[in-house]
Amino acid sequence: MTLPALPGGAQLLADQLAAALEQMPDPSGGPAAGQLERDLAEAFGVPYAVAVASGTAALHAALSACGIGPGDEVLVPALSVVMTVAPLGALGATPVFIDSDPATLDLDYDDAARKVTSQTRAIIPVHLWGRMGDAAALAAFASEHGLAVVEDAAQAAGTARDGQRAGTVGTVGCISMKDGKILWSGEGGFLLTARREIAEHATAFRSHWQPAPSGEAPLSRLATNSRLAAPLAAIALANLRRLASLVELRRAQTCHLLHALEQTPGLLALAPATREEWNGFAPLLHIALPNPRAFAEHLAQQAVPNSTGSFRLIPCDARPMFTGRDRPCRGAAQILDHMLAVILTERDTETTLDRYAAVIATEATAWAT
Ligand SMILES: Cc1ncc(COP(=O)(O)O)c(C=O)c1O
């Protein structure tokens, strides 16, 4: 299988970056971030996009814009990274961890319903590895319980389900542009929303409450700075213009690796849901071998980077700062303990992928015996 070429990537990036640098220094921040926001809104088909310095900053601004504050409880899947939860701590809100269904990776709505209280204000669905849950089930749950939906679509640029793009199904959607994401700018992030007051709040929140939302005075509240710097906005603009090619490449890379591992004992590829157009963020394999987590860690030591082996990804509710609060989320633990999620970037050539496949196949065969 041949990977598709990425047309003109390096030149496009160099041209955009040079244009941004020519306009610097500019204390107003220059035009790149504003242009990026207009282009993001158009590309994702939403009225508003607000560019910020990271995916975490996007979540922080989004949750603040939804009115989340001290005393509020927010439902968060234990099947996530700790960056999803950090903004809740900063806002004084309490994360309430909910489980995920090992068969689908989607939220366990029965568990979520059991954990709703009179303090629950929002839910953060996390499209981990770019996989997107059932948007209709999410909307029904949120509406039944009167919750805001803040999507953590950090890894999900380019995924859609039932024709709806990840990041556009909730009250507000947050995407990271950290290096390694499909749409990358080194560091960076943005939020997407159809609601003007949320976009205005986030715009004020990321820059010392200036400009302020309609009807408020500039600098009338304390806020910090999480603006996206012009050179990074320029890189994001260049990558946004080739987003379709970047997603196509990632899907082809994932397909290539999964195809090469089809006959490998003890490894079963996880297929996306029906009507899910998955961005192929990371090839996902269920490890049906003894000591599966140790196997993922062993692969990381053999230079096959992967979520659980390289980054020791564990359910959020099992992290030391949260243990003891909720009943453990066993579905999330089961998913992560058996998951091989290979970490890819656009630089991974067929040679790299074939090397990963050869190492994984050899080690799986040896591990099984
Ligand atoms: C699921 C998820 N949420 C949030 C984040 C935070 O994004 P950032 O690193 O850009 O702050 C990440 C990034 O790694 C992520 O993968």
C-alpha cells in the first residue's frame, strides 16, 4: 500500500511563516490569528472559532464560558488524559469520573446517569484517539439533565459521525494543535461554537478580558493570557489549507499498519463505528495476550511509541490526586489495559510503519509463546 503524497507542505508552511514574520513586531498581534479564526469557522462549518495557545487553554476558556465555577460538578470520562481535567481544577469545579463501554469506547450513559447530582452542570465527551461517540445519545443525555456539552476533540480534527464533525456537536468544541496532532502548529488550540456569547467570553478570557463581551467594559474582570502567537497562527493556517491531505495521510498510515498486522496473533484491530468517518489518529489494536499492559510497555522500549506503553496512560480516576472519590471506572481500565494505540506523525513513512509492524508482529508472536 502506497501512502499519499502531501502536496507542497514545506513551501506552504515557509511562505505563511515568512509572511507572519514580515509583519512582526506588531503589538496588536497581527492579522494571522484573526484570519485563522475565520478560516477555521468556515472549514468546520460553525459561526465562531477562537484561537488560543493550547488545547488545555481552549477547554479552560470553554468551561469558563459555559459558566462552570466553584461548587459545580462536571462529568468527565475516566478514559482520558489529565489535561482534560486540569481546567476544572483551575475553575474550582469538581470532576466526576464516568465510565466508558469497552465494546464501543463510547461513554457509559448508565454510569453517567447514576452520577448526575443537583450540582452537575456539564459533560465533557472526549474523542480519544480521534474516535467519536454517538452524538445523538450525547445530545439526548445532556438535554435530559440540562447539561452544557464541552467536547474535548483535541485529537479528533477530521473525524465525523453521522455527518457531524467532531468539535461541532456540543455547546462548544475544543481542539488541540500541539505537535503530533493532525492539524498542528507546534503548540496551539481553538474552540468552535455556534453561540456568540461563548465566543465573546472566550475571546475576552484569553486576553485579559480585552476586548470584553458585548455590554461589558474592557479589563473589567481579571483574566490571563492564552493568545496564539502570530507565527504559530501562520503555521496553523498553512496546515489548515492542507487539512484534507493531512487527514487522508493519517488514515492511510493507520490503514497500512493495521493491514500489515492483520494476521498477527493476539492483536485485534478496533474498527470505527458504523457511519463514523474516523480520522485514523492512531492505529488501535486490542491486545489479547497475557499481561497486555506490559506488552505495550515492552513495545515502547523497542521504539514503537504508543499511548499506554510510552506515556503510561491510565484512567484519570486512578491518578493519585483523584483516587478515593468515585467508584473505579472498570470499563476505562479494561480499555486502557488492553490497548495498543500506536503514536503516528505525518513524518512516518512506509519504512517506519513497516518497521513498527515487523517489531510488533515478532514481539507478539514471542509474547504469546
Ligand atoms: C484528549 C486531549 N485533551 C486535551 C489535550 C490538551 O491539549 P494541549 O496539549 O494542546 O494543551 C490533549 C493534548 O495532548 C489531548 O490529547
